[in-house]
Amino acid sequence: MKATFRIQRFDPEKDKKPYYQEYVVEVEPTDRVLDGLNKIKWYQDGTLTYRWSCAHGICGSDGMRINGTNRLACKTLMRDVGDRVTVEPLLGLPIIKDLVVDMEPFFEQYRSIHPYLINDEPPPEGRERLQSIEERERFDDTTKCILCALCTTSCPSFWGDPAYVGPAAIVNAHRFIFDSRDRGAAERLRILNSRHGVWRCHTIYNCTIACPREIQVTRAIAEVKQAILHGEST
Ligand code: SF4
Ligand code: FES
């Protein structure tokens, strides 16, 4: 099939504002949008700039808006988007060039919730800190996050308040708050109970719809809110 890609371009060194450029490429219906972008870059216009790495939905680096919806280009088939595809950068983060946004504000929010195991107690002699199947299950869903930012950048609360910690940071806080081996829940809940924390979430569900890992993002946020209100964690 022939597909027309309408791509938002912007080079801050040359352009005053973003503009759209069209390219026509021959693709298979089973090609991914990423394959179309690569054909454009490799054979038509080497200046087109976007991120990707694994091409298999694991690294989380090729998040972009495809026909107005946050998607990973490597997990979106051409047959599902049709023969006219509009591709734009994620919203709410500064554009570095074309489809590449500055992820640093996103990772700053991620780091703010201490996304690592906190436990100063010595581990049991000669073995790991053990968990029951039920204890591991409690936070299984939120271990699947690949930090692609599709949830946070689809959230109107984040667009309105860039200081909002955002769904992805809350998902990663959830992963440790409900881990029976962790002792940092009280500090994370204190951080998330602040002005730009979980209460900025108005249960809009864009995050859950956007997540390519099918994480129940809104439910994770609700569980963190409950933990703040009722002190439930590990
Ligand atoms: Fe991406 Fe889902 Fe993680 Fe959000 S929760 S950063 S959408 S993988
Ligand atoms: Fe790694 Fe798409 S290129 S997730």
C-alpha cells in the first residue's frame, strides 16, 4: 500500500515554529509506523529526527502522537492507522527536534518518588528477602512500566500543570509502596500527598488508554490515594 505520512517538523536552530511535511512511502499493511518512518529517513530525507531503539515495545523510546493518539511507533501497524498518518511529538515536553522531545522533566518527576528499594535492615543471612506469591502479586502490574511517558503526556492535568508528578511517576511509586520488602512507603506517600502529587489526578483515564503495557494506571493511582487516606500499603 502507498501511505502518506504528514509529519510535524521543527528544528529550533532554523525554524520559528513547527510545520508539517508530507512524504509518500510504499509499506506493507503489516509494517509498523516505525518502518514507515525508517523508509522516509533512510531513502527520502535523512534530516527527519525521531527516537527508537529496540523496535519491539521494550525500550519505550519511540513514543509519539499517531493520528492524535499517544502510541509507540514500533507497536502500531500501518493497517490499523490507514493510508494517511499524521505523526507529531508528545505533548507537554519541550521539542528538541522534529519528533524528539526533552525527556528530562519526565525523568526528574520519576526520580522524585525514589524509584528504588529502600530498606536499611540487614537481609537474612545468606539469602534474599523472600516474598509470598500474594505479596509479589500485589505490585505485579506496575513492574511492567517501560517509562515511555505515553501516560503522563496524554494527561490534561499534566498539560495544565507541568509540575504535576504525573501518572508514570505514580505507577513507579506504586511498584515500591506495595512491595513488602520496602520501607520507603511513608516518605513516598508524603511526597505524593503534596500540591503537585496524586490529587492532581481527576480520573480522566487517558493514561490507562495510552499505556502500551496495559498497566491499569488509573487503578494504581487510586490505590496510592487510598494508601494516603487510610495508610494502607505494605
Ligand atoms: Fe509508559 Fe505505561 Fe509506564 Fe506510563 S505506565 S510510562 S504509559 S509503560
Ligand atoms: Fe523500543 Fe519502540 S523502539 S519501544
